[in-house]
Amino acid sequence: MEPPASVMLLLASVELALLVISVALLVLSRREHSGREALLEAILRATRELTRYEYFSSVIDGILSSRRSISGIVTGRRPVTTVGREAVARIVEALRKASSRGVSIRYIVYPSPDRLTVAYAYKRAGALIRFHPYAGLADSRYTIIDGESVIIGIAGKEKEHPTRMGYVIRSRSLAQILERHFEDLWSEAEDFDSYLARLVREYSRGGAGPAEIARHLEVPVEEVEKHIGEEARH
């Protein structure tokens, strides 16, 4: 004998309820897993920001404590985050203070238009800037302070965060090794004004005017006009 229709309906309702509960638990489990992943990623991002902050703080402390010389290879990429822009602003201010104390400051940057902005800011702060096409400079960064200590930056994978972490190594031997490497590149490198003039010529030949070139390179239009004027005189 078949069970009454009411019983069949009750069993169907129970099965449906169990199915709904199972689906709900599955969704909640996935959401919990996703939440854990989001929390882990947030922690990792915070850790990366902290290590980058420590690197920039080490650079700034080294510049502020310098007595004789600062020599370094830097990426010079335009900062695209608030933390990056604040770090560059603090470095520029530290360089200005070091320059006012008579500290010799030299930086080598990889030649790329998007690196001109930071290079120009460092130059305005009192640093001598040169550009070298050595491929290793694209992601290399180290700073030698007074020939006694070295601050080395480790490259990151994210374009918006080119430096992942850094180390301060107080070693005259390492400083001397890197100084020889730096001097070799420095002797072959192109100075800031020559590189800027070359870029201005290239953009001018493409039909760009001074204001457009200045916007693209993110340098004052007066700098662009100066080099256009020099080109016209020659």
C-alpha cells in the first residue's frame, strides 16, 4: 500500500529542506574560505608595505646621516601609489639637506622617459644624475653611504611596488666593491642634460610641442624650452 499523499508531501518537504541546508552550508563554506583568502592577502599586502616602508626609511636615514658622499643606482620609476609618492618626497627633502651640508651625491638611473621625473627631482635637490643603458640597472638599486655602509633594495614583482624589501649592510669591503662597480658605470654614463636634450629632440621631430613634451616627461616646460632653444642655436 502506498503511503498517504500527506506523508509523501512531508518527505518531499524534508528532502527539499535538507537540500536547501546543504546548499547554504556549501555557500557559507566557500564564503568562509574566500574570506580567509581575502584576510591572508590583506595581511600579506600590509607586510609588503611595511617592508617597503622600512627600505625607504633606511635610505632616508642613510642620507640624513651621511657626512661625505652618497652614491647609488636607483630605479627612478614614477611612484604610482600614495606611499611611493610620500617616500620620494621624503627622499628629495633628505637629499636637499645632505646637499646643503656639502655631501657629494651621485645617482645612476636607467634611461627611460618614465624615470625622468624622479631623476629631475633628485637633481633639483642637489644630486648629480647620469643615465646608463646597462640592462641590470632596470631593476637594481643600492646606495653607498660614506663608503662605509650599503643599502640594497630587492626587486618586487608588482609594477606599482618596484621595491619589495631592503637590507642595510655595514661593510667597508662590500662598499668598496660596489663603489668600483658604480665608478665603472658612472664613467660611461650620459649626464642628465644630455639625456633630456636627446629626448626633447626625439619628441620634437615627432611633432610634439614644448607643453606636450613637458606633460609626457613630467618636467617643467621651461626645461624643455631650454633644450629646444639650444637645439635651434646649433
